[in-house]
Amino acid sequence: MSQETSERQDRLETIFKMQKGLTEMMNLDRYPKDSEGKISALCTAIMHEAVELQRTTNWKWWKTPVEFNEAVAREELIDIWHFVVQASLELKLTPDDILHEYGKKNEINRQRQQNGY
């Protein structure tokens, strides 16, 4: 394993630990109990946060544009990360698993691009 890969894994491990700690602080009475329900709820949260991120952009071509606020956009993106990491934890994906699965899917996407996908 390269130094760079090790550092990425360490950073991802840190994020996972932070998310686990946050989840331990939460009142989860209304959080679904079953795995499918949890993933469904997290998907809903991710989609809504993605809409909040989109709203930071000038996607409405019929509206007078305003200055893009990168700080607000970053905050919305991090909200998405929280829910993606939680979904990863719910699916029992480790940082190693994520690097492996990401690498596999990245290769598929590269092949698709090379083949005119």
C-alpha cells in the first residue's frame, strides 16, 4: 500500500469515527430500525441536501443571478457527506471497502468513456 493510499484511508477512518460519535449523540427514536428503512431515509436526506446544494447555484436561467456563495455550497456538500458516510456505516462498508468499490466502479466508468458511453 502506498503512503498516499494510507493517508486517504486514515482521513476516511477519521471521518467514519466522527460520524459514529455524532450518531451516538443523537436521539434515534424516529430513525428506522431495519436496514432497508435506514437506507431509504438516508437516501431521502441525501436528495434533499442535494437540492439545498443546487439552490446555492444560479440554475434558474429565468431569474437574475446572484453571486455564488462557495462557503454555503461547501456546507451543503458536507451535509451530503454526513448522510453518505452514515449510509456507508449502515451497509457495513469500511474505508477499505469504499476504496476497493470506488476503484472498481471508477475503472468501469473509464472503460465506458473510452468506448463512447
